[in-house]
Amino acid sequence: MATAVISTERKNYINAEYGIRSWLLTTDHKRIALLYLLSITFFFFIGGFFALLIRLELLTPAGDLMTADMYNKAFTMHGQIMVFFFLIPSIPAVLGNFLIPMMIGAKDLAFPRINLLSWYIYVAAGALYIYCLATGGVDTGWTFYTPYSSLFSNTRVVEAGLSIFIVGFSSILTGLNFVVTVHRMRAPGMTWSRLPLFVWSHYATSIIMLLGTPVIAITLVLVVLERTLNLGIFDPSRGGDPVLFQHLFWFYSHPAVYIMILPSMAVMSEIIPCFSRKRIFGYTFVAMSSIAIAAIGFLVWAHHMFVAGISLYSALVFSFLSFLVAVPSAVKVFNWTATMYKGSVSFSTPMLYAMGFIGLFTIGGLTGLFLATLGVDVHVHDTYFVIAHFHYVMVGGAVMGYLGGMHFWWPKISGRMYPEGWGRLAALIVFIGFNLTFFPQFLVGYLGMPRRYWQYPPEYQVYNVLSTAGASILAVGYLLPMVYLLWSLRYGKPAPDNPWQATGLEWRTASPPPTFNFDETPEVTWEAYEYDTMPLPDEVTLER
Amino acid sequence: MFDNLPLWPTAASSHARYEDWLFLFLTVVSAAMTVLIFVVIAIFAMKFRRRHGREATQIEGSLLLEIGWSVAPLGVMMLMFVGGAVLYFVMRTPPRDSAQVYVVAKQWMWKLQHMEGPREINQLHVPVDRDVELIMTSQDVIHSFYVPAFRVKQDVIPGRYTTLWFRATRPGTYHLFCAQFCGTMHSGMIGEVVVMEPRDYQAWMLNAAPSGTLAQSGMTLFQQLGCNTCHVSETQGRGPVLKGVFGNPVQLDDGRTVIADENYIRESILVPAAKVVSGFKPIMPSWQGQVNEEQLNELIAYIKSLSPAPAGEAVTSGAPGGTAPPPPAQ
């Protein structure tokens, strides 16, 4: 029998069952993570395609590549796809899903079937969004500002709004699953103070998902109802308030930035100790700063509205709180940097991404201070300065973290090593391409170029050309890992259980792990990040 | 010098200089911080790179350092906070004797009404060294009035008035952008602000001025619409006397007191029942849909002119009257 041959091979979550049904009906958190990986990668490339269109249009000052309406749809759908269908689910739904149960010594998440349900909800929402895109798309900007979205736009606002309403439930269920899992499923000895910081950060993320997502869901329903039933909530001619929408929208969408960046910080807190061979500097402060970010992050939303006609005094309060939320982020950066001190640092691919992350996130965070400074924000608000700032955080930060994490855990996920040389090269290309794309946007933003402009005065062209050139380099940097990671699935060297000699529980089981993660429930008797007890990784297994 | 590579935007308003200094301060602090982090990472990465025979030294952390690198940045940030707040406070507080210009934004056009009467589209002429306050509303979606050279920006919102003020310090022609996405031709909703020497401005005003001031147009409209049948000028009619109302507190029939500003007058015309003056019956009909935004501005300008010491006149003070030369070619 053919199966006799296979059965000699060690069973793991990938070869435990075969066939499309075994994937689509799986309740294994690791398989669901892979389903998410495929779907978010799909959306990443669609969103990236729109980014490409934007950059090509902006190569010249005149609106010449596409019509104004097409351009407006391109940046709208770039933003909505990247935020709601890529960045928000990226690290939590893929790496978090895959790793959290293993990191705490559990067999699975607390609600495996709800976990599968959340993926199906994501897919349903994604399908609706694709329908919206295929039938003409939407042009409101990713922010859906009223009354443009509710009364004026002739595009598919209802479909887009409903799609993002639906995908929110996927987020809520994932967050709920993580919170319950971390509370109830930890292995014996895995106390809160022994939790990997990856888990702490995801715990903070989950709380934001649970508390924030319902607000945007309701807000988008209100927009949809206003369009379909003429409610008049945001319509000033009927006593509605268009600015109310902005409060509701940013009440979620500012914390959503932390949904995107906290998981990336989670990845950093694993990679940096491992490649420095050191316990993380200031464990408690790194853990608590995640909670602080989640908490204060809910109180800063109106810094998106300093020129929207809010009262002078509320602007003062929101400006102050926005400075305050920068402190825990700074604390993390300092602690990661200090972790390298007197370490034994190696420049493996994940560590290159981590060092890139610290640098870019530092720039992204510091430029955030400009936007928190009231008088300066008045000038740079809604210009390319803001675009540059949030791309430094969401791409320089979140995507660098995602790629670093994908490389770090790739041996565990796939059971194969990726080619280290290619990995380092791609990390370098991403770093250079990213800076060339987005740094010029700070300059052109301060000069006054507004965002969402299809055509622009010619004196801004030099910066736009640099930016477009950078984007093409960045595209290569993103395509490379796609190629060599897929290549490694077939040709990569088989990965040992713990190629990096990392301390986490996920490295104390097979690569790839068996369906229930551990042959027997582990008992934790050690503190987190005890790198002095681990041998150095055998460099020979790492280099191909 | 850098014709194709501008590095710094023109600074042409009293706000701009302060804002540039603040921005420079933030840039220097941020650059220092970024360089510090990059250099420290580079040093650590080189000095502590993995070598044979050398192990990492385990360090738990340091409470002193944690407190230090939380408090010190917060201290620097408080400087930024105060600097930004002071500028914002100044920007949000128009001087009392500012010249006033009404702005109506629509997809995709700026319409401007000077108190003296001239109207403009996508162009705003102002004299140099004069405080100018814009009273702005939109007749459709949210727009945003943005003049990079002045470092000022304010969203323009349908259904209410927002204001913005500046004092131009340098004659010239500057970009006016719509900064809030407003639909198809958002990027075409641009114009220019022309800052002129007082004498040139005076000449332009004479050339552009139609038959009457904005308040006079408002008075004509006030009579055409029949407002004066109830709002009688001196004695009490069915509606309150409007003389001296603007800018002063009004006692409402539910006991509240409101200041009669632009937003209140607007609401009282469009939704009269919302805030009824104490002692009057809610009998006034709504004018929603019957007067457009520009006519509303005329009516408000008229009602303003009925109050003593009206703001927003004498834009041309300090300029020689009457005999100024014609405006320079644009």
C-alpha cells in the first residue's frame, strides 16, 4: 500500500491529512494560519498593484495615465485593501494564529471552530470587496468621510462599507480567541511573567480588536443606511453632523494603527533577543508598554481632526495625549536597542529586518510628533508628510516586522530553510527601496503637496519621480521573498527543530509541528528568554 | 537656485515664520534622535557581533534607565506640545479688527465674497500686512482651505461656518489648494492667493467693486424676501429687532443664552424653530432651500452691519483713497 511508505515519515500538521477538504474544514490553528497566509498574500498583491498605478500616475504632474475617477479609486482601494485585508490580519491571523498556542504550550486556540469561522468571514468579506472592485470600485478614500461617502459619491460605497463591516467580525473573533486562549490555555508553569513578549503584544492587540472594531462596524453601517434609507445622521441639511463621522471613524481607526504595529513589535521582541543571544532588556517594561499603547491609543483619535473644526480646548487635550502615547513606543525602541548591548549579535535575515524595523519605526514615530504638535499639524495635515509618516509606521514598521517574522518562523512553518544569502539581499533591497519611496514624501509634503491629488504643480515633480523609482525597487524587494520562499518549499534544506537555538516553546517541538503541537503537554520551569542556557546555533545549518 | 528642486516652501505670512522655527526645532530633535538610534545600533552590531570564544553577558534591565528614557523624551515633547499649542491658539484666534472675507466652497471651486462687494472665483486678493479672516462654509461636501505659503489650513464644512485668519507678509501669488478629498476633480480645486501692496490692492478693489457692499446686497435681499415685514427696524414687530444683535448674547425661550454669531444667524434663518428668542412665538418659516450659501452670507453681512462697531470693514485703511493706479497685470 502506498500509505505504508508515507507512514514511515514523521506525521506533522501538513502531512497529517491530504485533500482540499482537509484544509477547508480544518480546525488546526496552524492550517488556518496558512489559509490566512494565502488569502492575505493575494490581497497584498492586489493592493500593491493599485500602489503601482498611483506611483505611475504621479510620475508626471499632469493627470495623464488614467482619469481622475480611476485615480481616486486606485488610492481608495489601495488603502482599504492594505489596511483591512492585509495589515490588520497580517501578523495576528498568520503568525499569531500559528504561534500563540505553541508559545504557551497549548494544543490549539480556545475555540478552534470559531477560528475557522473567522477565516470564512474574512473570505466572504474579501469576495464582496472583489465584487465591489470588479463592478466599478469605490472612490471615497479609505476614510469614507461623510457627506461625500454618504450623499455624493456615485461609486460602490455600500458594497465596500458592508465588506469592511463583515471583515471586522473576523478581527473581533480572532481577538476574542486570543484573549481567551492566553487566559485559559497556558501550560503548567507558563505564568504571565514567563509569557513570550510576542504573546503579551498580541494580547494587547486583541483587546483593541475587541473594543475598537465594533465601533467602525457600526459607523460603516450608519453610512450604508444613510445612503440606502436616507437617514440623515451625517447630513447637515437635515440636522446631521458630518464631523461626527470622523470622531466615530478615528475612534477605531487610530487604535487600528496599533493593531497593525503592536504585532510587529511582538515579532521584534522575539527576533532581537534570539540573534543577540540575550534575555530581553527590561521584560516588564516591554510587556507593560504594549498594554499602555493599547490603553492610551484609544484616547488620541481627534489628532486626525485638528483642522476639522473641533474646539480649541479639546485639540489641546488630544495633542497632549498624542505625545503621551509616544512614550511607551520609545520605551520599546530603547529596550530593543539595549538588548543588543553586550550581546552576541549575528546578522541573519530576521535580524536585518529587525534592525531595519527599529530604524524605520523610529523615523515613523518621531515624525508622528510633528503631527501631534498642533501648530505644525495645521500645515502638514492632509499633505504627503502624513502619507510618508504613516507609511514609515505601517510599511516600514508593520510590513518589515511581518517579513522578519515570516523568515524567523519559516523553518517552523514549512520545515525548510530558506536561502540565507537571498534573504539578506531581499532585506537590504526592501530597506533601500522603502526609504527612496517614502523619504522624499516628507519633503514634498512640507512643501505643501496635498494628498489624493491626481495632478499637481510641476515644482513637486522631482520628489515624485524619486518616490516612483523607489517604489519599483521596493516591488523587487517584495517579490524576491515570494520566489525564494516558494522555492525553498521544494529545494530548501530540511529545517531542524530549533535552527536558531531560540528559547520559545514553539522551538521545542518538531519542524513542522505535529497536529497537536506537542507530543505531551510541556511543563515550563524556566523564565522567558533564558539565552544563557541555550547553545549557539550551528551556523553551518543556516548557511546554504 | 533650486528652480526644479525646491527645498523649503515660501514663507509669506505671520504664522509661517513661527511655524518654520517650530518645525525646525522638531526636525533637529528628531534627526538627533534618529542618528543616535542608528549609530548606537551600528556600534552595538559591530562591537558585539558574534565571535568565537565570546559569550553574551545577560542583563536583566535597569529601572533607572527605564525611568530616564521615559521621562527625558516626555520632557522634550512637552516643549513641542507647548510650542505647537501656542501657535495653534494664535491661529484659532482672529484679531478683532480683521478684514473679513466670506468663502463658499463647492465641488470643485472656491467662491469668495469681500465685504466691500467684490466677488472672486478661485482667486483671493488681499493686501499685505493686514489681518484677514475667512468665514467659510461649503455647499456640498467637506473641503479644506489650504495655503502652504501661509502655513494655514482649515476644513470647510457644509452646514456651519469655520474660520481661518492670516496676515500676509510678502506680496506675491501663492497656491491655494483644497486639502480634503472632495471627489473627482479634488486636485483641480486649486486657485491662488494674490498678496498686493495696499495701494495696488486699493486700485484692484476700485476696479473690481460692483454697485454695493456685501451688506448692501444683503439689505436688498432682506427686503426682497420680505424679512422686514416681521423684523422691523426700530420698533418691535412679530420678530425680534435685529439691530445690535450680532455678537451679543441672546436670551432664548428655553432659558438658555447664546451668542449671536454667524452660526446662530445661519441656523435662525434655515431652522428658525431650533433656537427661538425669548418672548417670541416660533412662527418664522424656514428658508432652507430658498436662499443659497452666498445669499446667506449677504444676509449675515447685513445683520452684522446693524450692530455697532461692526467687524470687517475698512479693509483698505492706510491706503490712499480714490486716486490709486489700476491693478498690475496678474
